[in-house]
Amino acid sequence: MPLLNFLKKNKRKCVRNSRTFPPELIRLIVLNLKNDKKSLHSCLLVSRDWCKETVDLLWRQPFHFLYTCNKTNPSGFSRFKNSKKCHCSNEKRQYQVTNLLMTYLSIKHDKEFVEKGIIKAKSERITFNYFEFLFVLELHELYCAIKDWNKWNKSNSKFRKDNYSLTFESIMRYFITNTPKLKILSFDTKFKTNKKIDNDHNYFSNRDNYILDSLIKESKIPEIIHFFDNLTELVLAISGCGIFSSFSQICRNIQKLIIRIDSPFYGVVRVESYQLASLIRSQHNLVHFELFGTPEMGINKTLESLKESQHNSLKTLILNNSRIDYNATILSYLKYLQNLQELRFNNCICKRNIYFSIKKYKNDIFDDRKNYEEGLWLPNLKYLKVGYIDEKEEEFNELSFIISSILIRCSPLIFK
């Protein structure tokens, strides 16, 4: 950031000199502005090199800026949980969405959209093939963009006569089949864009089921399933039987997998856990795995699949808000994940009465007759975080200390 402050203080001189900056330096500056839409648009006007680097970043995840305001963009479900909501007017956002979608639809001139009159058979030349820059497709962002398009179409007098609506299925298919560099597909149920419906669980349930059904349907179309094989990161913050099974048959190269299983029904958790295990086993080189809100039965099945198929490749394992009653079982699976470099237990849940019960009766990790550290050695571990909470969401420091002590003794961290 010191470089950016320097540029601001010496604006006129730096704008002139910045045109000769090497691409590597321009890239660093642009990356520092990755969440600042206004500044990024200013960078477009500096020079050809600045434009090239900025376009690459702006269009990497093009719908992202429509529904957020200068927010951070970490991977996983926290991506939308703590972000600042967009305070732009509905009219402004809908207008921007319409321009953005029209730009994409005009690139390929798909026959379906031409016949419906949504785009003209011949239109103005597009400066870039923006599909070449698209790297991340968040399905909730896309869904909301299509919804805003249709609202603008109906309310704006310019479009009222034709009034053609876009469907989520057709647009999703259009984007998937025309994006050669698409690497990240995200379906995050925590993404919210409207204050009035933030607490309307029925709305989100119906919307999520619709997106889920559409995604499953598309994943079974023979003409497009090969596009899914290019994905290297998959975020599925959903609870719906079928999606894990579908993706296990068409995705083979996922390196980063972020999943949520939080159904209150044992039968659903059981089925989804088995399907998730199948998805894990079908990957050639899974490096990062992150799990949210899963009961212990689901965790055990997941760790078993990681042990059997990804023990050589897995470097990061993160459990978030997962319910763990018996930690000895978890430790027994960790023995086989020798290449782990990062291990996190974030707000994992254990009931206090269970903890004191197993401690009193020498069960689980408190059984003196068993050495739970035997065979447990994580030679490549560089980062460890252990944080447990109880059923009241209060910090469970006693259990966190015990688990972290065991893992530190069984890794090079003890020597640091």
C-alpha cells in the first residue's frame, strides 16, 4: 500500500511515468486494488498495458462487483458472510447488469438469443472476448444478475414492447460452454443481495433448489459435461442429494474442494456423505479440502475417503463448525495424511456433558490403556489451529488445548 499512497500524493507526475512501468509492477498495483471497482476503472484509462492487466482482473469474476461494495474476497463460504452489501439503487444495479449481460451475449451471437430478439443478428464489435478472462462463475451472482435483467426489461420503456426474459438455465449453459478458462465454479447458499428477503428462508430454499436442480440437469447433458472437467476449484454450499454424485462422474481435476453438509436429518447426512466420498475419490490430485457444518458420522466417512484416495496429495484440511464427539477417531485418520501442511479446526462443536463423561470414564482420547499418539506423525505440518466451542457456542478451551497439544507433539511444530 505505500506505493499506492505515493502515487496518490504525486498524481500528475506518476500518471505520466506510470505508463512506462513494467507489466510486473503494474500487475502488483492492480492486484492491490482488486476490491476497488472505481479505482480499477480508472486504471483502464492509463495506457494499453494498464488496460490489459486491469481487464484481466475486472472480468475474472464479472458479476462479483454488482452485489458487493469494496469487500474482501476469501475462498469459501466466508466469501459472502461478512461482506458489505451493495448500497447502489436497484435501478443502477439493474442497468449495469443489463449492459454486462448484453456484452457477453453479443460476443458469440448465440442463435437462441438472436431468434428471441434479445440480441441483434449483427451488433457493434466487442473490444475483447471477455470469456477469455472469465475465471470464476458464482451461480448465485449469475442468478441474481438474470433476475435484475428481467426486472429492468419489464420496467424500462425501451424494452417494454419486446419484453423477452432470460432463463437461468440458458444463460448458465451459455457461460459454461463459452468459457475456456473457467476454473472455479461456486454455488454458495449464503450469498444474499436484498435486505427485505434476508430472513425469508422459504425464498432462499426455493431459489437454491431451483439453482441446484438446474445445475444437476446441465451436468447430465452429454454435449457440455466435458466443460466441467476443466474445473480446479469447486464450492458447493448446499444440502441436496444428487449434486455430489453428479459431479463425481464429470469432475476429475478438482484441486480445491469446499463443501457444506448441514442437514438435520440423519438419513440425508448419510446419503450426502457417501456421495461426497465418491466425489473425493474421483479426483486425481486434491490439495485443499474444507468442510462446513457436518456431523461426526459425515466427517468420518469423508476422512476415510481422503485417507484412501488423497493421502499423497492433500496439503490443507479445514473443518468448520463440524460436530465432533469422539476425537480419537479423527486422530486415527490423520495418521495417514502425511503430507498435510495446514490443519484447522474452526469452531468445531463438542457438547460439554459428552466431554466430561468421556473424561470421567476414560473414553476417547482419555483412555490410558491406548496411546492415541502412536503412529501419528505429520512431518510436513506448518500451520495448526484448534478451536472448539460447546453447544452454547462458547469457547471450549480445555478441549482445544488437549487436541492441539497432541497434534503439536506429533509434528515438527514442537521444535519451533
